[in-house]
Amino acid sequence: MQQYIIGNWKMNGTKAESQKLAAGFLKRIQEATRPLPHIVLCPSYPYLTSVFEILKGSPIEVGAQDGHPEKSGSFTGDVSISQLVDVGCKYVIVGHSERRNFHQESSALIRKKIESAIKAGLRPILCIGETEKDRETGKTLEVIGHQVTSDLPSSFMPHDLIIAYEPLWAIGTGKLPKQEEVEEVLGFIKHELSTHIAGGALVPMLYGGSVNAANAPSFLNLPHVDGLLVGGVSLKLDEFWEIVNASTR
Ligand code: PGA
């Protein structure tokens, strides 16, 4: 399976900076001499259209960082999944820990978003992960198992979505899980998914949390890792491109 390198720009940048970054990636991809992984950039809502216009027709896809499950209606401040499709998005991040924590998003809401995205032809990137306390108390697999069963719809096809394992304590902290810890969790998720749906082990599985150009190869070489979800470093053209080039398939 071709790997995925996904950049989550979070609430960063101006319109001009977002356009510059997108144009920079476009130039890199045009000059690329090796097979590339899937590349997805997820800018802030106001810049989705201008980033999409720059990347249109290139292999780089655009994703959103969240989406409302209802098609339209009185939801002040929200952006619907169908509006995201309308402006060219192909992916949407769902259940990021920053949404779960700062917006109290429940598993029921996350599941609705996933269902609605799949129905609209938008591929959700479901983020799951344990807290530091969960890991210290040996509860990692229990917590992950619970997220898998409560966040996911009862039926979907393996290619409908992507799962990103992001230990909360590794996001933006510079702390990293050991390779064997990542493999253990991803292996566990694959096993859980295969009991959940036919072909569940084929769902692409990413690692995310403090990824940079120096540590990316150590994750991209792991058998269960189908790609990376990159936060802070995805705003740095050269370093993100190094990560793209570290993809192994
Ligand atoms: P980080 O963020 O790479 O800055 O740790 C990852 C994420 O939140 O998706």
C-alpha cells in the first residue's frame, strides 16, 4: 500500500502564507524524480479554496480539519461536510484530540461525522490515542479498543477511511513512543478492525505526534505504518518535503 503523508496545518498561517506553502509543495512535486506517497494538506477553513485552486490537477489532495455532519442548517460557525466536498476537499480529519478536548466532542458525534463524510465521498482520517496517564497505568490498549468500537460506524469499507494513532502525550511535545509501542498499538487496531468489518486489516493506519524529518524514517519503516499525520512540521516546506521523501512505499 502506498503510504500517506498528511499535513495538519491547524489554526496557523495567513492566506498569503498558505498559498506560498501550497505553491512550494506543488513545485516540489513537479520536480520529483521518485515515486511519491499520497500527500494531503489540511489548511484552515478560510484557505481551503485558495489552496485547492493552487493544487487542482496535481497529485496533492486537500483535506479539512473538521466538518459538521449535517448538510446545512442553523449551526452558526460550523462548516458542513458537503460544503467541504463543494470546495474540493477529499479528506477530513475527525476526532482529533484537540477537538475532543477543546470542544468536548463525543464518540457519538465523531461517529456521525464519519458516517456523513463516507456518505458524501469524503475520506475521514479518524484520530485516536491514549493520554500519558492511560499509558502509565497500562490502559493504552483498553482505551484504544474503546475508541475504535465507539467512534466507528457499524459498517464501512476498508478504503472508506484512515486511522491515525496519535498518543496525546506525543502531540506537539517532542516526546515519542518507542517503535515497538507504535507497532503494538497499530497491530491491535488492525486486529480489532478485522473483527469489526471484512478486510478491516486493510484500513490504512498512520502514526502522528511530534513527527519531524529526523524521526520520520523510524516510523515509515515499520510494517504496520501506512503513513504519518504531521502537525507543526507540515508548515515547514523543506522539512515536510524530507518526510515525504522518507516514505518507503
Ligand atoms: P504535531 O501534531 O506533529 O505538531 O505533534 C500532530 C497532530 O496533532 O496531528
